[in-house]
Amino acid sequence: MGKTKIKGTAIKKSGGEKVFEVVVYALATLFCIYCLFPFAIILGSSFETEANFATYGFPIIPKDFTVQAYKVVLGDAQIFRAYGVTIFTTVAGTLFSMLLTITMAYPLSLKKVKFRNVITFFVYFTMLFGGGLVPTYLLIARTLGLKDNIMVLILPVAFGAWNMFLMRNFFNGIPHELSESAYMDGANDFQILWKIILPVSIPGIATLSLFYALGYWNQWFNAMLYIDNSKLFPLQYLLMRMLRNADAMKEMARSTGIAAGEIPTNSLRMATTVVAIGPIIFLYPYVQKYFTSGLTVGAIKG
Amino acid sequence: MKKTKTKAKADKAYKEHLGFVGGLQELWKHKMLYLMTLPTIIWVLIFCYYPMYGVLIAFKDFSYKEGIWGSPWVGLKNFQFLFNYKSVGRIFFNTIFLNVLFIATGTIMSILLALVFVEIKNKVYNKIVQTIAIFPHFVSWTVVAMFMSGIIGGSGIMTRWIMDNGGADPAFYTTPGWWPLILVLLKLWQGAGYGTIVYVAAITGFDQEMYEAARVDGATRLQQITRITLPLLKTTAIMLTIMSVGKIFNGDFGMIYALIGDNASLYSTTDVIDTFVYRALRQLNNLGMSTATSFFQSIVGLVLVFTTNFLAKKVEPDAAIF
């Protein structure tokens, strides 16, 4: 008796099934349009001649294509400084965050560490209760004197308890046999972590790093509270100021020699946004799977 | 048999009578591991625990010169001040109301989308759709504020569409009534796709044999969804909802401040506890009231978390946090 192939489409699709499929694809497509539509506006408007905004509004396809807004954005040092600040804080911050996270998550994943529950609770409690904005502000601004210091974008936000528990879950999945044999060969815990555990945990590390990196890249709150020096503004805060504050744009336009009355406010805002989120759009398809898997592990393993 | 029993007893005894010396022995035995945790413990002490003692400010008439210790006690006066503040009810209401809207619409939308995504059999289109749907989550609220100016601003797309079709100037940025709707639509834009991840993972984990059996029995895809998928998702959905309810007293500062900022004309429907706490610090310079408010928020939050965790345990015993 040979292999009998059962065709998956042996049961014919009824008319109702076809309608169902159309509805499904329609809903999915509609939602995708909903998601992409704002980006289309941002992109299109960044290339539109400023004068057209008052008459025609914000376009997806510009009526009079121009790169003037980009000339202003890229002609002024500010966007590059902001990029510098953001890249530095993202890279240095992610490294520091991963250091704090891994060194805490690994011992807490080991049953033999008897004080595990005490330390876990110590960390977990911070997720339940905190001092609040005022005490934190006083600590950072006055006690630690971190105002107008680039480290204020890294130090106070470096450790995420939720992220650490996610990392611990990843470590929980590593079989003990791996480290056991190394112990018998005389390795110490640091060596085991570095040489055995970490290489095996690359997916988890990638996921966590991306979570942190995204947080650093998008942050603006601490900049708003603690930084007045425009040379230290990160990208997102720069965007916020451009939206709120007419002066922010005048500064930018000044270096390109444009008169105050002729600043292409609308297209300038959009062009700056495009320049600011460009890297994310570019990198995103490559890193998306890490976020998806990380969230799944975290949610299902709790 | 006897050996394991005695060992188990010995272990238990070791744990129970760890004591001071036993504790030190434990620290020494795994000194490298405990040393590893030290930097993070220090960080947590500085940035999480040290500020906790700052809640004392809520009970004091704080002045920068005197510092926390020097400032005089005023008992509950800051709290009285807070609760007598004319808009305080509105702030609490907005916080809870907006979160309820977000949770309800978010859950429905995420489940609906997850069901849709799972039904897309074409693998390429499926990947594309999910990639696009999740992407808005990665963009900060400042970017959202930017494109909103292009949609509901003076020359915005929505504004012009309304006025071109005979409507009056909707004045989005000065009419508070619009904003619960706007905020919900934006929250969905940003989070509905991201929220599908957990549901899609759950659905794809379901045993396919049930669906096969149903199909053989002649059930349509729609019936399979309503009779099989949805009931199975109920537990996950309830769990996630309960978790969200635990945070219902916390407003989304990032979203609201980025979109509304200091636009006082919109406060009546958008001001939440967190934006109020921020304003009390930065503009009103009333540190006592600001601290009192966040302290109150933390206490309520604590109660909510314990309550919702208790409820969660009843639904799904394994999934609760503690």
C-alpha cells in the first residue's frame, strides 16, 4: 500500500468561506493602511513647498516637490549633535543596562543561590512602589548634580526590573549540565557566565538589548527635566521642542541663512522627523523577530 | 528511600536554621554570584529605594533651603490641599476613564486582529501585515505629536476635510471633547498591533486536531473561530486584562504630555494624575502636593496590584506573579 496523499483542499470552499477570506484580507489591509498612513503624511509633507500648506494642507504626495526643509535640517549642526547624543546614550546605555541586567538575572536563575528570593523581592518591590517624581527629581538634580550632564540620560534609567525578570526567564531555560561540567573543571562563576551561559543565550541577549536600545533611542523625559544645554538634546527631545517652540526652529534656520519669516515650519518639522526616525524604519524589519519572540517568552512563561 | 528522606530533612533544616552564621556561610559559598549582583543592588538602592524616603515630603511643608529634615511637618495638609483642589476629581476620573477605554478597545482590537492575522494563509502577506502592524509601537509619542499636527492641526488633513465638506472649524487643539476619541484611536494605532503578538502566539499554540474535527463536521471558519478559538482565548484575555487593571490608576504620561503638553484648554478631558504631578512640580512649584499625589497614586496602585493578582490567581493559578 503506497502513501495516500490527502489533499488539504478536498473539502470544497463554500461561497461563505470565500466571503470570509475576503473580509479577512480586507481587514488586514485596512489596518495596515491605518498604520502606514501617518508615515506617508510625514514623508510627503517633508518634501512639500511651505507655501502650499496653508492652501492645500498636508500632502501625501507633494504638489511642489522641494528639498528645502532637508537643506535646513542637514545644514545645521543641531541634528548631528542630537544624533551624536542619541547614538552615544543608546550604545553606552544599552551596554551598561545589559551589564546590570545580566549580572542580576543570572544568579537569580540559579536554585542553589539561597538568598535568591530575598533579592528577587528586593528588586520586584521597586515595581510596586516608588518615591515618585519629586524625590527622584531632587535626587538627580540636587543630590547627584546630574543636570546638563549626558549621564542623566543613562544612569537613572539604566535598570529595568521587568527586563531583568525576562532575562532571568531566558536563563531558566538553560540546562544545568552545561555549567556543571565546567564547575568540575574548576571554573569560577564569572568564567562560566562569560564563556558558557552568554554564548548560549544570544537570542535572549539580543532581545533584551533591543528592548533597552529602543527605550534609550526614544527617550525624552529626562532630557526635558534635566537638560537645558541645547548641545545635549537627544533626537526625540529635539523633535518635541521643534513642535512646541518656535525658537527651536529659528535656531536651526539661522545657520542656513534663512530669514525668520521664511522658515518652512511645517515641512521643517516633518523633515526633521524623517531624519530622526530613518534608522528605526531601516533597522526595524531585521530586528522585529526578536521583539516578537521576546514578548512571547515573557508572556507565556510569566 | 531512607537516604533521600534524610537528605530532604537535612536540607529543610539547613534552610530553616540558616541564621546569621549560616547566612554568612552562604554568602561566602557563592561569593562570586552574590558579588555579581552587587552593582545592580547598589543601583537599585540609589535610584529606587533612596527616593522612597522622599515621600516624607508629602507630609511636610517643603522648602529647598531646609531640605527634607529641616522642613516642618504638616501632617495631612498637602493631601487636604490636593483633595480640595477644584479639578482633582476630574484628574482621577480622566486617569481611570481613559485607561478603561484603552484596555477595552485595545483588548477587542488586538484579539480581532490576531484572529485576522492567523487566518491569512499566504505566508508572505502574513509576514508583511504583522511587520507593519507592530511597527507603530516603535515610534515615540513625539513623532506621533508631529504627524497629528498634520492631521488635526490648522491645515491638517482631518480639519480641511471637515471644513471642505461644510462643517465648522473643528478646532481640535482647543476642544477637549474630541480627545478621548483621539487618544483611543492613537493608542490603538500604537498598541493594537503590538498586542496581537501574545494572542497570535497563543492561537498558533492551540491543538490543530480540534479544528480538523470541526472542519470534518462541516463547521465554517467563522464557526471555528467563535466556537473554538474565542473560548480558548478567554483565559489569556482575562489574565491580560486583570494585569492592565492593576495599573489603571497610572496615566500614560509619555503619550499625553507629548500630545497635549501645556495646552490647558484640553485639560478637562486629558489631564491625568501623572501630568498633574509633573505640573505641580515644574510649574506650580508645589512639591508637597506633587509628592502627596504620587504617594496616593502609589498606594492605590499597590492595593490594585494585590487585588488584581488575587483575582488573577483565581482565573489561572499558574500565571499570577506571586
